[in-house]
Amino acid sequence: MKETSARLLRLLTLLQMRREWSGADLADRLGVTGRTVRRDIDKLRDLDYPVESTKGVTGGYRLGAGADLPPLLLDDEEAVAVAIGLRTATNGSVEGIGEASLRALVKLEQVLPSRLRHRVAALQISTVPSRSSMPTVAADTLTAIAAACRDHQRLRFDYRNHDGTESLREAEPHRLVTWGRRWYLVAWDVARSDWRTFRVDRLRPRTPTGPRFSPRELPTDDAGAFVAERVARLWQYQSKVRLPVPADAPEAQNFAGIGRVEPEGPESCLLHVGASDVRSLAWMLGSMEIEFEVVDAPELAANLVAMAERLQRAVPEAARGKVRAEE
């Protein structure tokens, strides 16, 4: 009986992980026969879990929607991740979920084992109300897009470009990415036959979703770096600087999230970056903890010189002398 109960819990966990499973896949994961899977499915139904089944070559099992929310089964890492996510969501870029996130967090922390409560508490996460005017995204929009990504279903949506023009788009969604406090969708644009990034706050999904598709391979392994490179192209002010390390060095790859790293030789690489204006770019580059050389932007170089002189004037002469003596 204990073995059967444990197997039922594992079966329920699997059904919650993916939208649909074939009987053969479930039997393989559980190490049992297809007949045992069918019996266990019936037992879950007797416990009021709404497990749906379809017949045929493409048939399988899925956990359907019921009158009550079934209990979720989370392993240790998943439980900690959910708790952290709920804490950060109480003041984030998704509108209308702050209070609900806090209620869910209270419920989750009540049932967490002490070892996990200590792990979550050790992070000492706190939130400060944001006065930013950054656009927010509706929670139902995010969940609709995430479900389409998970189930490999085409999305049709109205989209507003940066110039204000609107268009109807159809795409194969690949991944949701947060970058610069904004949400982006990485997807294959069907009409343009190319990969695109879409600002989610400018996107209004249409229902129902389209047919299923076979996932394509993104040109890069890192969806976040892909978004960063695409967004960088849209900045009003563009420039490039030379870094004294190879393109594949960790010091260079650390900047893949703010621009595009281009190999130049065995000892150096070029970092293509952008910003809304030259002054903002100067301050961003000035905060980098690596030497760099401005390649093609005299206006940027002048701003860096002015910034360096200003920072030097901010330090009293006595303090400068003390620093030189310590060196």
C-alpha cells in the first residue's frame, strides 16, 4: 500500500509538470506497465482528480480543470523557488498580483518544512515600493503566453510597435524573458519567417490559440542574450568599445546582457552597446570594472572625459593626497 501511494504521488507530480502525457511515457517514468498506469489513473479519479484521457495514436492523459484546485506537489528546490518568486512578485512589473502573491506566500510558508523555511528566511528578501513609471503587464497576458510557449501553440496577437503603429501578428512563441524590468517574448514570426522579440506590454493576445507547431532552434543558446542584442539595436545612441580580453572570456561574456560582443582577435573583442543618449551610455560604461577603449564615438569620448574630471573634482585634494600616499 505504501508503495502504491508513493507511486500515485509521483504520477500526480508528472501530470502537473506537463500538459499531456502518453500512457507509454508515464509507464516508462514510473517503471510500471501500461495496465498499472490505467489503474492508478482510475484511483486518482476516485480521489476527485479530474484526469482526462483521449484515445488514438496521439492520445494520452492530462490533468483537467476541476471545481477545486488540486494540491500541488513540489520538491524542495521548487518550493524555495516559488516562495522567492512570490516575495518578489509583491512589488513587481506584473499588475494586479501583489496582494494575491502575499496571501499565497503566507499559505506556503505555513506548510514549508523548517529546513526550507530557514533557507527562504536566510535570503532576507525585502521589497521597496517602486516609484518607477515602467509599464506593467497583465497577469492573464503572461499566463496565456507562457501556456502557448509550453504547449507549442501558435499565438495571434495585436502588437503596437515603438512608433505607435499597430498590426496583427502570428508567431510561434519560444520563451518569455525579463530584461531591463520589461517582459519580452522571443518568437518565430510566421509572416516574416524570422526570429523576433516583442514587448509584452505592447501585446494583446487573441483567443483561441492557433495549431501546434514543432519547436525551432533559437540562433543562440541564451534567450536572454538574444533579447539584449535585439533591444540594443533600437537604442537611439549606438557605439562600440574595445575590451582587452577575448570574446569568449568571462569578463567579456558578462556584458552580453547589455550589448553584442564581437570577436576581434586573440587578445581583444568589440562590445556594441547603446543607450537613449550619449550621457547615459557614458555613465553605464564608466561603471564597468574592466579597461576599455572607445573606438568610433568622439562624442562619447568627450562625455567620458567630462565625467572623469567631474568625479575627480568631487574628491578633496587632501583625500587625493592620502590615496596617493597609500598607493
